[in-house]
Amino acid sequence: MKEVFRQLSELIRNSFLILLILTATGLGVYRLLMVQLVAGEEEEAPVTYTTVYSQVMQATRGEIVDSNGIAIVSNKIGYNLIVEKAYFPSDCAEGNTILLRTVQILSDAGYDWNDTLPITPEQPYAFEVNRDSDVKKLKANLNLNDYATAENCIDKLIDDYDISSDYTSMEQRILAGIRYEMLLRSFSMSNVYYLANDVDIDIVTRIKEMRLMLKGINVVEEAIRTIEQGDVLPHEIGYVGPIYSREEYDALLNNGHEDYALSDLVGKSGLESACEALLRGINGKKQITVTDGEVQSVAVTEEPVGGHTIQLTLDSGFQKDLQGMLSDFCRYLRASDNECKNVNCGAIVVLDTTDNAVLGMATAPTYDLNLLLDDYTAVSQSANTPLVNRATDGLYRPGSTFKTITATAGLNQGLINGQTSFFCAQEYRYIDMKYHCTGHHKYIDVTNALRVSCNCFFYELGLKLGIDKLTEYETLYGLGTSLGLESGDSGGYLATPETFQRLGIDWYVGEIVQAAIGQSEVQVTPLQMAVVASTIANEGIRYQPHLIDSVWNNAMTEQESITKPVIAAKIPLQSEDVYNYIEQGMIGAASTAMPAAYDLNGLGFSVAIKTGTPQSPRGTDSFVIGYAPADNPEIAFCAAIEGGKNAKYLVRQILSLYAEYYPQSVIGRKLAD
């Protein structure tokens, strides 16, 4: 019985163990099956990739307006044609087809597209002239050696971007140019590529109609820079253009402009460049979310902030009429005097004597900014170098207008006084050199020497001063250095031993004789000489000239800053009579007889002027500087005519024009009587 019970007990125990093993095995198999099923499902589930890109939204550039708030440069709402990486095919061949279709639309409507590839547009391909730096950059960007030809560069672009051999050579060149431009602009999710700018509504309509065929091509509505008055201060206003190179882009970043994009337009010259930080505004940003190559969302994260509006010191009407006056005077000289038949060039500068705000600055010949941007080559190659701003960068000998500086130095240093006289025998000898005067003035004092422009008096005074002391006063008056005009101006140079050494010319002690009357190698700008006249009017106080009156917000509803007078230098006067003698001499010069149309007598106020006929490569130039009214100056001026005569005839016209635009001034009221 016990044996039976034992066997039964073992059977139950073994059965339980077998059942336990089977259960464990079943659970294991179940878990293994579940793992495999889940893993299978995971393998079958698609893997998704999401990327977020940041793209720049361009700010509206600030305007440049005249003293009355009338726009010189502003903006209009227009349409730009762009290529967006997020929607553009990654396959080069497909992208090329889209680009050619888009170019055809532009071409049919007479539009160009952006292409700066420095290679001629037709075979046989050659590098464009005067673009050596661009060619060098092209070869570097394409990883070609220095000996690569234009044909090699085109072939490399064709290979790199899968440009089909089925295309014509012209189509291949078009695609090569666009593809290279996209490379230059770092075309990416963050940087759109501007294919064409300021297109019309017909182009917009066609692009919209074909949007399914033109993947990645889009039209954006943006503020486009417009030149409202291209004939007002074109040199000083300047223009904008694309960022030309990675080096330029890096330079902008290094100057603290972190939000620039390679597609941005930036100031290239004049105030557009000098005031870039004020004008450009703050770009906005939008965030693009892309999942597996498809754009999922676009959200604006930072709204753009428009740039500041800059208000200038001048009336655009006065400026245009001053420019016309200069052109008319050159035309008058050509028609009336056979010796002036080639007179085409000159400059006029008019300053407010209270702070040297520029009221007008004409240069001849000049140009229209719109024409310059339409055809830079034609304007730049026009006769008489119109791209040179003769008012701020034209360098001339000042001639006898310089005698005012020599007189200041002599009187202030106590070397002469109002009664000191030197003898003028029309001929002046120094060592073994002979110099001349325009008259035989006998004994003459400083006031009368300025009135009749006696050379001999200033020869003698120059020798007494010496070159170092004369140079000291030239510098105080602002010669030999840039005056700090916002749009830029040339410094010229002084007649010194150092200048002669730099020019490779021998310096002789007798050079001081010529330097004292504004000859020798002294070179000045009309702006500098207008500042000299203003400094005399202010009895030795020299203000820094300026074009900017104030800075406003973009809508011009709030003034943010105003330009205050800046004293650049003061001549430390040793006698209160220094400028009295100089002014009386200049009033005397203005009182000399002139034809009735140009006469400066009987105006109701006195005018102070000094003329000059400096030697030049053209024979002689004609200069005049001055200010008015002499007893309470409102304006100072300088006029220079290359190879001409009688610049002093312009003074009456300048005063009359000023009275027309500023009728409440003393000059305006007096000339209206």
C-alpha cells in the first residue's frame, strides 16, 4: 500500500513539474512571438525627419528726404522673383528645367535676371575685361587652377549641376550663370535666391498660373528702393546694391551686423553706405518647419523694423536750381568767350554760416542716379568724368583766394598790422628768382592788398611767416585734411617739403613765395574753400560741414536726433582787429565794378568776396569765395570754374537764388525790397 502511495505521489509530482515546464515554455514562446510581432511592426513604421530653418525677412529701408521732407530716395511696394530651397527640387536636372522655364517668362517680358558670372554670354567664351578679382574668385569657388579658361569654368558648372547636353549653348550659359549666382549667394533653406527684381504684375500672374510646374519659384511683395529725385546730390546720396562677395558679407558681420543675409541689398556709396546702420532697419525672421522634405509650417518669429529716415540740410529745389545755374554759366562762357570754348566743369558750394550745414553743392558735369543704375558704363565713360564730385573731391590750386589765410597768419602773429605796408613794383625778386604781380601798387597795406589782390604784398608776408607757420594756419582753416562730411570728402594737400618729397619734386626755399598766394603744390576742394570763407565770417571759428540735419523714425513721425553744430577748430586770436582788416579787404573786392547783372553794389547789404585765378593744367581756373551779409553773415560760398573766367559773376546769382528759397532771411528781405 505504501509502495502504491509512493508511486502515485511521484506521478503527481512529475506531472506538476512537466506542467510547470510546459507553462514556462508556453510563456516564453508567447513573449518571443510578441517581441517579434512588435519588432516587425516597428520595422514597418516609417522613420520621419523634421528640421526647423530660420529665414530672414527684409526690413524696409529708411528714406532720405530734403529739408522740407520731400523724398529724394524712398521705397515702393513691388514684386521680386525668388527661388526657395524648401520647395525647389534637389534633383539638378529637374531644377534646371524649372529655371529655364522661368527665364523664358522673364525674357518674353523683356526682363533680365541676376547673373554676375564674369564670362561673356556667347561662345567662344572669354572672361569679361576688368573683372580680374571676380575671375579669380570664380576659379577658387569651382576648385579650378589659375590656368583654367572661361571654357573650363563653363564645363565645370555644366558637370557640377547636371546641365544637359541637349540644351543649346545659350541655354547652358544661362543655367551656368544662374547656378553660379546661387552658389555665390549661398542658396539654402535660410537664404533665398533673388532671380529677378521689381517685376510687373503680368510676370506675377504668369508665375502664379504656372506654380505647379515651377516648384520653388515664388513672388514676394517687398519694399523696393526707388530714386525719386536722381538729379539731387547724386554723388552724395549714393546707391544700394547686392552684397558682392563673401568677403564683404564677413566684413559686415565683423562690424556687428549679425542679421545680414547674402541676399540683402546694402549701401554701396555716398550716404547710402555711410549711413547703412541707420537706414537698413532690423530684419525680421520666419521659422520654416520641414518634415521629410515637405514644408509643414511657416511662422513669423520676429517682425522686421523699418530703417530710420534721414533728413538733409538742403532744399532739393534750391539744389537743382544751383546745379542748373552752374551748367548755364559754363554754357554762357563757352558761347561768349572764345578762350572758354572748352569750359564744362566746375563746382559751387553754399553753406549756412551758423553751423556749416550744406545748403547746396553743385558739380559739373553731373548725372542722374537713375541713369547711372540703368547704364553705369555709359555714364562712367561720358565726357569730363561726371562721376567725380568736383565740389568735394575736385582738387585745385586756390590761387589768390588763399591770400585770406596768409593775411590771417600775418595779422594774428603780429608780423603785420592794419597799417603795415610793403612796396609793390609789379616785379618781385627773391634770391635768383623773379615773380610778378598783376599791378604796380607801390606801398600797399593788407586790406588794400586783399582788395586788389596784390601778389607782392603776400610774397613778402609769406617769407616773413615761413612755411611752418603758414602750414599751421592752413591746417586751422581745414586744408590738407578731410573735413568729415558724412558722404566723404577729399583732404587735398599742402605745399610743404613733405608733400614735395611724396610727389618726387625738389623743394626750394623760394616755394614759400608761391605757396603764400595759393600757387605751388597746394591742392584744395571747393568745399574746403567754402569752409575757409565761413571761418572768416565767424572770425576764426571753423564748424564741421554736414549734410544731415536730423534722423527720424521710419514713418517720420518722431525725431530721434538732430545734428548740433560741431566746432572743428578755433584760431586763437591775438588781436580783435584781425578779421576786421580781412573783411574790409573782401568788401572792397566785392565793390569793384562789374556788369550790371552781376554787380554787388546797391543790394541793401555788403558782400565780402575774394577772387582767384590759379594756374592749372587748363591754363588758369577761376575761383571766388565769400559770405553775405558781411556785417551779419548768413551764407558762405565758393565757386570754381575749370579753365574759365569771372567766377565772381556767380555771386549775385547765388544770392538771388538764396533769397528766392529763403525769403524770410535778411538777404531775402533785402533783395525783395
